[in-house]
Amino acid sequence: MAALVIAEHDNARIRGATLNTITAAIACSGEVHVLVAGANAAEAAKAASQIAGVAKVIHADGAQFEHAMAENIAEQVLAVARGYSHIVFPATAGGKNVAPRVAAKLDVAQISDITKVGAADTFERPIFAGNAVATVQSSDAVKVITARTTAFEPAAASGGSASIESATPVADRGKSSFVGQEIAKSDRPELTAAKIIVSGGRALGSSEKFHEVLEPLADKLGAAIGASRAAVDAGYAPNDFQVGQTGKIVAPQLYVACGISGAIQHLAGMKDSKVIVAINKDPEAPIFSVADYGLEADLFTAVPQLVAQLSGTK
């Protein structure tokens, strides 16, 4: 039986998290179909059909899907769910909003945040803030899964030639309505997709110092900026900068942690980074336990020196 991936998109382009989710679905089942539910989303469906490993794209189009309200998306998933052994969502805010509704309606257990597929019915997922890994075996006829996108390589966005099949859109459930959105715009890479991240912690002391110290380094590296929960709670950085168990899960090529002690909740969100560099004046800081390179130093001295070296000045 095939696996069904629920695509995240903006009605024109497929979001990167979908590519990682497709890789997870391929590991669950040899054949993968993708559901694109949107408003005037023909371009997104076309883009999904070109993803390597996708056999079929199911396209449901209607104004009720424009803002991906969870009630409507869940009903559309249920309308096409028959015949699939796995229904796989990215473990993003959107996926986590829809997947439990689908699992409840199908009367099956949701398998959350998987990081590895052992077999069609066996999965690994982190527990206790990533300090332990549970192996979960499901006997449900349909497995409803959210996949941690940082744990799976993205499928190639081109090279595929899947067929596109139109599905009858479900009616608007009328249980919620879209009011508005405020989107933060930045010239920097999006945090979960960035290859390099420079993060700051409470040790920076103020919002002014947070930006004054970290932004020059991020500019030199072409990096996104992240923050610990302590820094966000203190008002040094906005919520969408937060990395950790209650923030964003990231796995960049390079993660530079400046003045971050390394609380367990923060480590859960970034310890899968390929290379971790920690700058902290406390030699006992837990961040050093996961760092590939550690610098015991005052960040207010070390970071400007690093920027000067990258600039070719002394």
C-alpha cells in the first residue's frame, strides 16, 4: 500500500518541510502520493509532481483551503485517506494541527515526531526532550505520523514525473475563519531552512546587545539568527527566533551558540546540527557537552574578534 504525504505550500510553491517528509514516507512505503489542498494551487501541485520519488499528486482546489485551516484540511485528508497504509505530515505547526484530528477520526494512535523508520510498522522518536529514543511499533491499519524534518534528507525537488489527479474538494466546515496574519520579513535565511545559524542567550544582557553583537557575525556568515528561550522570554529577541523544544527544531551545517548555557530544552532543538560551536565563559556550561568546538571566553570580546578575523582586519 502507498503512503500519503500532506504537502505544505503557499498555493504556488512547495515548502521545504514537505521534501523531508517525502523522504520519511518513502522509507515507510515504496510508493508515495502527495495531497495538495489549496486555493488556485495548480502551480503547487505541478511542483509536487516534479519531486523525486512521488508517484501521484492529488490536487483538491477550493477557496476553503486558501489559509490551510486545520478543520478543512483534515476533512480533505479523510476524504482521500482510504487505501493508504501511512498518512505522513511534517512535524511543523501546520502538521501538528491537522494530524491529531485525522488520527482521532480514524480512531488510531498518532505517532509523533519520528526520526527514523525501522520498518513499515516500527519507528523511532525522541522522548524526554531528546535524552532518550523510543522505538514504537504500531499495529494500527493506518499509521498517522508526523516526521521531524531535520532527521530526514530532503527529496530532490526536480526529476520526478508524477501524475496529477483532481479530487473533489470537501465543503467548508465553517468551524473557524481566517482573520489576518502578521508576517515578519527579513533578508536573512528562514531559521529552519538556514545552513548557518548564529544564536544568542540571556548572557547578552539586552535586546540592544543581542542585535549589536550577533548581527555583524550573522552578516559575515550569511546566517540566520536564533535565540534561546531565556533570551526570548527576556525580550531580547522575537518568538520566531526561538530554538528548542518549545521553539523551532533546527539542524544546520553550522550552529554558533553565543552565551547560551545549554539547557536541556535548547539542546533538544539544535543538537543534530552538523557542527556546533559554543562561546561561553562558564567552563561548566552544558552546551560544551554537545559542541564540536568550544571557546571559553567572554562573548563580548570573542564575537567581535571573530567578526574582525572574518573581515580580514585585526
